[in-house]
Amino acid sequence: MLMFDATRASAHADGLAVERAALVKALDMASLWQACAALINKALPCHSCSLLFDIDGYQPLQGRHHLAGTGDDGTRLVTSLEVAAPYLDANPRIRWYTFSQIASQDALAPERLRAQNPAPAWREFIHLAFWDGTRLEAVLSIRILTAHTELADAELAFLAELYPLLDASLQRVRMLESDRLRHKAVEDLLYELPLAAVLVDQALAPSYMSREAKRICRRWSADTERSGRLPRAIEAPLRRWMEDATGVATTPGQRASFAIAHPQRAGEALRVEISSAPGNSFRHAQHLLILAPDGDADEAAEAPSARALPVLQCLSPSERKVAGLVASGLRNEAIAERLCRSRKTIESQISSIFRKLNVANRTQLARLLN
């Protein structure tokens, strides 16, 4: 009978499995480098190592460094690729090479190395080079302890295995960092728009709020509200509505809206539009909420339609309020009284609004914003 002994199997498990798993799971450059340095330090007779990236020509613009066996973070170990530059020119797209290989083809390489480090505590380095077509993207530099004149077969096998593992991890991290930059740019743009947008998860915990959404939530919050949550006056009826909506709001791409009455201020209400992101799963659902005043005449008159938001981006916050009130049909005197400004100030702002939006009169402005 075939029996599986878990204890015995774990005893024979790969001693580098934890470090490999950490490298595979890394989601940013800092965690990737921490896992990579731990893996190299455990598998090789390593003096120090560096990951050089964002390479312009042969000059790395960024780097991560590790000095084995000390508390030093190795920041002084910035290794110029100029030592290897002629070799890389002669061997384009080579995946890994050693200093000995460079020196065998380039008699001036030892002199360039001494110019960088007159008395290194190592004799040999190994470079793993990662390419995007013909462009050098990143280099992992591993410097071997002086006492080790050559690597064992197992150590060479480790390097052969490390290359595709690190290559895939670098591509994943670069893609994630690019996505984070794009998301940050979109969030920054959305934050400045006069749009009350909130992104919440399945538990209705917000992960993002625009400036306008924060303003509305402050207006609807009680003094004892929990930080990092929607106001209870919004969250409680929203949760009840979602439970009664039989999945309408959680269907990707579908939109629904409903009104919430303010529990203390009679006549004030909030319209909530909810939609779910495509690809949602039950455990990782993301819902986009758009909040707009629904019952308070003062605020509802200032709330622009979603179609008008890109147009209003060129106006100042003060001008957006005036534009909304003009589009709602109020005359200059009423606008000045409501906003506690002089009629002359309102007239000047309306002229500026007409000029920026390229409209000639109040009728055209109302048609543009409604």
C-alpha cells in the first residue's frame, strides 16, 4: 500500500522554497528585492549583490543593494555597468556572464574595475542581464566571496533557475507599478472633478472618495461617526437597499439609483447611483457610488449633470456654483443673495463663465449643463 508521510516529505522539502515563494508573491520592487536578496544569500557564497534597473545606456538610474553578513544596507555598493559595457556591446542580449568572461575578451576590464573599487573583498561577479528587445532593462549583480574560486554545479543550476524566476517577477512588478501610476493619475483627476464619487467594497467600506464626496459625507456625518466609513445616515439605508434589490446593484455593468432622506434635516435628501465594476466576484466586489443632493434646493441647484463634468473642469469651484445656479434659472440678484456676494461679483463671474465655456447667454449655458 502506498502511504504518504507528510513529516518525512517536509524534511526533504526544498530549503529555498520559502524564499522562492516570497519572490513569486512580491507585488512591489521593495518586497521583490528583499526576497531576491534572501534567496541569493542562502543559495550562494555571496559577498554582496545589487539589482540595477531603469538603465539609460549603461547607467542605472535606480538600484537596490545588499551586503551579506552585516547590518549595512549596501548603499555604497552602486556598481557601474561601464566595466561590462564593451562586453555587452559585443554580446547583445546575453542573459548572464561573469567578470572572468569579460576579462578574457577585454584586457582593460580589470583596470576599469580597479578604478571603481581599488580593493574589493571579492574577485568575481556574476551578472544576470534582463532585456526588452535590444534594450538592457535590468541587471542583477552578484559578487562572490574571495575564498570561492569557482561555483559548484548546484550553485550554477540555481543561477540557471533564478533567471526565468526573476525575469517573470520583474515583469509582474513593473506591470503592477505601471498600473498603480495610471490609477493614481485617474484618482487625482477624479478627485478634482465636481463629482461626488465613492468606491466601496462588498462590506461598503470606502477605498476612495473624491473631494466632492468627502464634502457631502461631512454634511451627512454625525459627531460620533467612525473614521474610514460612510456616514451611518448613508450606509444603513444603502445596505438595506442592496439587500432588497435582489442583486441588481451587484450585476457588473448595471446601474441603479435611489434616494435617501436625511434623518435629522427635513426636506434634505441624497440620490445615490450605484454600479459595479466588470469582473466582480462576490468576495471582491467593488461598487461605484455617485452621490448628488436630491431634496435640498440650495445644493441641488448647484449639482451639475454627469455629462457636464468635463466641461466644468475649466471653471473654478466658485464659478461652478454660480454656473449651476444660473442654469437652474436664478437671476443675478438671487444668486448674489444666496452666495452672500455682491451683484457686481456675480456679474463678473458670469462673464468669465460665458467666456470659458464659449456660450453667449444663459439659455445656452443651461442647455450645456442640463
